Amino acid sequence: MCGIVGVLGRHEAAPILVEALKKLEYRGYDSAGIATVDEGRLDRRRAVGKLVNLQDLLVHEPLAGKSGIGHTRWATHGAPSVRNAHPHQTRRVAVVHNGIIENFRELRAELAAHGIGHETDTDTETVALLTQSHLDQGQSPREAAENTLARLEGAYALCFLFEGEDDLLIAARKGSPLAIGHGEGENFVGSDAIALAPMTDKITYLEEGDWAIVTRTSVEIRDRDGHQVHREMREIQIDMARVDKGGHKHYMAKEIAEQPSVLTNALGFYIKDGRIELPGAGIDFTKIDRLTMVACGTAFYACLTAKYWFEQIARLPVDVDVASEFRYREPPITPGTAALFVSQSGETADTLAALRYCAGKADRILSVVNVPESSIARESDLALPILAGREIGVASTKAFTCQLIVLALLAVKAAQDRGEMDAEGVARALEQLTALPGLLNQALALGDRAAEVSRKLAEARDILFLGRGAMYPLAHEGALKLKEISYIHAEAYASGELKHGPIALVDKHVPVIVMAPRDALFEKTVSNMQEVMARGGKVLLITDAKGADEAGDGVWDTILMPEVADFVAPILYAVPAQLLAYHTAVAKGTDVDQPRNLAKSVTVE
């Protein structure tokens, strides 16, 4: 989503702000802007499109000043335009914002009644106008910001910069992440630690409801009740080598290729001397009668896959919900329930809200996250890191397979705790999991083959994915990846549901991708595949050599995968789904790493 940066520095702020915003490009955005204070004068520059457009503008209309704020906007209220781009500025204050101010219409009407009109379509402008009205009443910048925050409803991360104040930023967080970066004689604000990493490795994360008064030499943090509080300063180690493309054309290509390495790291973290060891106090599944799993997007499909594992090998009943629905359905949480939340960023707004609904109701709150310092991790009883490293491409790849690895290990732990898997079974499962990095290397060698097939897929307007058992959620993930970055309409169905309606979509123009390792359900999948071919459908079969032999002739094309144990097949088969999506997008010439309308971390509802 939107990215925020604030600088109180010793050097010119504009180039620092732009470089920091570049680190946030992966979040997704449609416009960008900065504001600075120079000799007391507040000014701004804004541009639509990529950051290079803002850089070009700054060449012709430079901004001086060593204090400033910057923003990349992902539109929520109002179309992408210079008028709607941040920072929003009045005579004496500029504001950048991530989130949604839910009562902005009420506030806008109140301001209009006092003769204060608006010029943009955004909710954020109302924050700037309200702050200006308080300043006009003689309030100090600190008082004006505090009184403005008291009137806001919704989710926000905010940073204020004031005319005549070259040593002051005010930052606030409610629902959207925000951090303070500490330097020597300079301080910073950022919505993401990666944006602050080139400037400092000392970070303080604001807690829910916090607001901070930041100068070059001090940081004063107040909680939602106005009490001064201490928040822990952390040293963040960010492997900046993982933030470049490493010789690949796109971040997504690099992140697909990194999967054997990051899976090895995750397995090494959790498996010690042939045993699964969870961090902290872990969890005893003998005390758990039901597991509720909640997530959004790709993480939701990881949960759906894990449902098969928990129920089949651990005999533990599992409910899986989309976070945006779960939080409003307000389901009853029965005693003996553990709630598990999966989020790459650890800041997904709906998932975080669902976690807070379960807090105090569920026996244990677990999370599977890629950012150990995130809000979801900090508010969990047990946070399980996936150790995928920084993922820049908007379409998740290595985070998905790392989520699956951690969830698979957790399912094996549950099976062992509940007496559903003996020591021999655990050893076999761990052997299958530890074999995956090598198998993924073999699957990655299919890149040229996937590219060849993808050139044909790129001509389609609609594509169907089919899968059975644990391959059904993976079919959904394959369809999601394809539509995210190639903009081809793609849908997934359980193979057995084809004849209950979706088969009406099948004709010679619609490729049907069948994900079918040679497993216990393979014969039934082949029957469904034959139904497609009988109606002129073009079947792309992704299977192993035995499966291809058994399926026989008549398929449109085949991608041959290495043989793999049924238990871990969904993790391996994620690779061809990713490769097909990537190469199809490349063939169509779309923006692979920053597809239109999408954001990496969805921190608003």
C-alpha cells in the first residue's frame, strides 16, 4: 500500500526522500510526492506514475531543505492524479497518510460549515484542513496535530510537517504500521523498515494508537490516552543484497529462483536433530480441539492447503476463513480452539483485525509471518517466522512456499502431539520435507519449457485451473498468480465440480491447466480431464512421468515434474504455477513486479 518517509536530517532531504521511496516501490503505488521545509518555508512537488516522473520534476523544480516528508500513493479515495497525490498541503501544514479516514465526509461537512472548502477527492486532505483550522485558532503544531488525531476514525499512519518548523515531525499510527528511525543528530519516520535501512538500523515501532513528537535529537511517544510511554528500540538487520534483482530481469524471477535456498533455511530453523522445535514456549496440540485459520490472498490458499494436512495427518478439525469476512461474521470461538493467522507482511489490515477479535477468546493465538517485528507477530502468543527474506515482487512466490513449509511442519508437530503419527512417521515426513529443496531445483530447470508453453497461454482471454485434494487450493493459487500479473482472466475449480456448471465454459479457446501428480486421486482427475477434451478443451497437464503415461494421448501440452511424495506435492507444484504466470506476463509485456492496481501489503480494509 502507500509508503511514508519522513526525514529530519543533516543533508538535503529531497534526494534522501526519493531514494527511500524507491525502497517502497514494491508496495505498489500510482503517484508520489515530497514536501520540505527550507528556511521556514513549506513547499511540495508531486507527480503521477513512477518515481522517475517525480525525479524529473525535481530536476526542473528542485526543493531545498533538510526536513521533509515523502509518499507513494495507492489510490483509495479519488483517482490517481497530481491533485489527489500526497503530500496534502495547506498554508502551514503538509500531511502524508496511509489508510482510510472513515469519517472524512462528516469532518469535511463540518469544515465547509466554517467556510473551509476542499480541493481534492481524498480523505487525507481533510486531515490537513482540520489541522490548519486548529493552527488558525492559535494552537501550536503539537496541539493542532493532537486535536486532529482525536477526531479521526478509521485506520491511518500519518506524518505531519509544519511551516516554520524545520526540526519537527509528528507521526501517528492506528491500524497501519509506522516506525521511527534513530540516527546521530537526525531522526526519521517510515512505514517500512526497509525504507529506513539505508539511513539507520535502529528502529522503534509505534504501537496501536501511539503518536510521536520527533526532532533531530529527541523522540517523545504518547499512547492513545496521551500518556508518555517507552517503546523498545530494535536493531534491524536487513540483508540489502536480497533487495536487488541479483542479475534477474525481475524481482519475481529472482524470488522464484531463491526458493530452494530459503526453504533450506526454514527447514534448518525448525528441524534440530531430527525433531521439530518451535520458538519460545511452542504449543501443545493435545490441548487443542479445533484450529481456526485466517488469512487473505495467497496466504489464504496456503491455509486451505494446510487444512488437508492438519485434518488428514493430525486428525484436527480446521476452519479456514478469508479475514475480510471472518472479522465481520464474528463467529463463536469455542474452548480448546487455537487461532492461526498467516500474513507475509504481518500487517494485513483484515487479518490483524481478525486476530484482535480472537484475542481473549481463543486458547492460543498463533501467527505465520515473514516479518518478526510486525503487528501480527507482536500480538501473537506464538509467532512462527517463515524466513523467506524480503519479498519485493507484488505477486508472492517464495513467501508462499515458505508458508507451506512452516504449516506442514506445524501439522506434523500436531500429529505427533496428538498421537496420530509415531516416530517413524515423523521421520518419514521430515525426510520428505527436507528433500524439497533439491526437487525444487529440478522444477526450476523447467523454466524454458514453461516459457515455451506460456507463449501460447498469453494468447488466451480465459484460463481454467483444475485440481483435486491438496492440489485444489494450489489450482486457486495458480489462477491468482496468472491473473495478478498477466491480467488474463483465470479461475480455479475442484476437478470433481467441473460437471456442476464450469464445464459450460470449456471450448477450443479456453486452456485448462490440470495440476495432477500421480497420487491416489489421479485416476479421478484423468476422468475429469477426459471430459474437458471431449468438448474440445485444450488441456495443459502438469504431472510426473508416470502420470503422463497413464493419462495417455490427447492433451494439448504437458509439463513433466519430478516424482514427489503426496504430502509435499503442493509445495513442489507451486513452482510450475509460478513459472507459467511469470512467463505469460513476460510474453504479454505487463509489469511483472508492480502489476496494475495491486499493492504488496494491504494495510487498509
